[in-house]
Amino acid sequence: MSVFTDETRERAREIIARYPADRSRSALLPLLHLVQAEEGYVSPAGVTFCAEVLGLNKAQVGAVATFYTMYKRKPTGDFLVSVCTNTMCNVLGGQEVYDTLSEHLGVGHDETTADGTITLEHAECLAACDYGPVMTVNYDFFDGVDASTAVGVVDELRAGGRPMPTRGARLCTLKEMAVQLAGFADEREGAVADGGPGEPTLRGLRLAQEHGVSVPGFDPNTPIRSKAEADKAAAEAKAKAEAAKPAPVEASAAPVKGGDGASAPTGAAGVGGPAKPAEATGPAKPADASGSTTRDVKAPDDKSPQVRTAETRQPDAGTAVPDAPGTKVPTDGTGTAPEAGDARSAEAAGVAANAPAGDGKPAGDEAGAQERNLTEAKAGTDADGAGPADANETGAQK
């Protein structure tokens, strides 16, 4: 197993630190790009590395690494050339571009040239229909290509050149691109200053300016606040909201009016009714002030999404996990959890009433009917010496 460099391990710690402590597995995607940046693909050693630093097993990491096509499972060339062969680009000649490159380079889909420079692949869609046919080199666009221009691009790459993409920064190797996809800046001098937007994009902006289309309240000069400034503003807004809350409602000591409008003694039940002793007044409870009898329940902000999902799908207390983070099993007042609801009984009754079909015959076929048909067919053959065809015809008539 290869040993990853100290720089890669330090960057891995930096990536994991971007996420909350109980959400560290969210760092898996950039970590996969990080190990690909060192080895050129996600090797078994890279899968093991990601599993170890995140506390996952290798099957969980491998499931993600094999799902996304940007993670390569075998060594890849310095330049990944992707040609769009989906509907729009195909109509405009994308398949011809791919076929020409495949023949010119002597490789097929997901194969690498002998010199290790170019890996060719056909892409289902590169999300640039208005620029088609398109191809990308390490995910940077070359728009409106044809067979000859595509061959010119790959020949220049194999000769050590760096052709300028139609849009975006100057080309870099796949390993350098993987570092950027892991969330780190391009450190090459002036790399992000190159390139420019495509004409269809500019056309959309010009139309928006011409017709006054913009986001309501948009100010391009709005500064982006730092985290400290944002936290301070949030604290000030919270303090302002607390100060704006009304004071606690005190019970009124005003005399209760009687039915004739006259003042009745405190605690009077009504005109002519027996008077009740006056009760001590004090601050009203929230339920008394609002008229609600629902008890205040803390919002489950400290529960993990997995726990919330499980409780939503199966709310029975009997299936709750007592030691799950943020989970509290409801009790009936005696300290014991109540029995599970009727859902489980209903489910068991449904299963019992709908037995699955056996493997020996299709669902719905009866063994008695099959045996009867076979007996009748055999009896007809024995009686008149009819062959199988005659027996089938006899059975059909019956």
C-alpha cells in the first residue's frame, strides 16, 4: 500500500475541519478528489486512507467512489479528454468528433494512450448545448469543435503544449485539477486571469441589461462579511428581538362586573351565585395567557438527520433507540416506555393474509387444476390413442 505524503495528510485534516464534528463523513467527496490528486486515480490505498481518516469502512467509501464518474478507478492520463455524444452535440457532429479522436489516438472509451498523456472518454452530457459540439480537457471547455480542431488539440497536448480553452482558466493536469476540486486554490501564477465568458453567456447578460432584468435588491458591491461580523450581527439581532418581547402578563385585580353592570366581589361566580374565596394572584403561565394546553416541547435541533428519519418512518416508542444522540424515549409517567402502537399488529396480519407464491409455480395457479388437466389428457390418450396435439384439443374443448 502506498503511503500518502505529509502534505496530503495535512490537507485531509484541513478538509475534515470544514465540517461539524458530527458531520465529518460529508468530507468524503473532497477527500476522494484529494487522493486522486496524488495518485492520479482512486486506488485501493486511497479508499483505505479515506475510510481511516473518517472512521468509515472501505465498503462505504467504495460505494461512493464507484458511483461518480469523476473518480477514476484505474490510472488516468495527464489530460482527460471528454467528448459529448448526447442528443444536441450528436446531431451537430459530436459522435464524429469522438470516432475521429478514437481512431487517431488508437484508444477507446476510458482508455489511455501508451505515452500516458491522453485518456479518452465519451460523455453523455457536458451541460453546454448552446456551444455544441463540445469537448472538455480536464473539465475545461472547447466549444464548437469539429473533427479537425479536436485532433489539433490532442496533438498539441501530446507535444507538451497547453492549448487555451474557449472558456475558463488555462489548462492544468488532471492531478492539479483534482486539488482544486478538493477545495484548494489554483496556485499557478495568473492562472485564473486567463480565459473569458462565451458569447451565448454574454448574449444572455446583454438581454438582461437591455430589458432591466435583475434580482430584486441585488447590489454587486455588497461586501461579504466575515464569520466574526456575521456572528456579531446575529447576536445583536437576537438581543433586539429579546428586548422587543412584551413583559409578562399580570393577573388583573379589577373587580368582575355582574350581570347588571354592577361590580361583583372578587371570586363571584355570577349574579345570584355563591361566591368563591378569592385566590392569590400572580404572573400568568404561558398556557393561561394564550389559552393553549399544549406543553412546551423543545425542538429536536440536536438530533442527527438519521435519527429524525428513523423516528418519522417508525414513530412507535417500542422501536426508539434510547442511546441515540438527541433521542429521548417517551414514558407514560411511571418511567416505563409505552407499548408499541397497532401498526405492528396490522402489519403482521397483512403478512399472514398474503402468503407469497412458492418457487415451484406462478402465483395464482392451483395444483388441483393442473393435476386434473394432466389426468384428463392422459385418459384421452389411453382411450383413443390420440397424440399430444389431439389431447390438447380435447382438453381445450372440455
